Amino acid sequence: MDRLDENLVRDTICGLELQLIDAVERQERAEVQDDGDEAARIQGEIDRLQGQLAAVADAVAVAD
């Protein structure tokens, strides 16, 4: 993997991690506010982000 690819992967992972942190914080707020529907909706977003992170990890593992 060349330097540009490594930087792109790091940027992608960092962006996904930041989105995941934000989603978890929003889900926690929804739970504190007893908004189960919103918490469940955000859980779907969290699941999607975790799936994307796993896909990036798999792609990196295959590339190495």
C-alpha cells in the first residue's frame, strides 16, 4: 500500500470513528430523554457505521 493509500485509509477510519462517537453520544442523550424511537433509529446508524469500519478493516487486511 503506498503512502497516499495509507493516508486515505487513515482519514476514512478517523472520519468513521468520529461519526460513530457522535452517534453513540446522540443515542445516549435520546435514552436519557426517554426517546426510545430515536435511540432505536440511531442504533441503526451505529450498526451501519460499525459495518463500514469493519469493511475498511477487511479491505486493509486483504491489501497487506
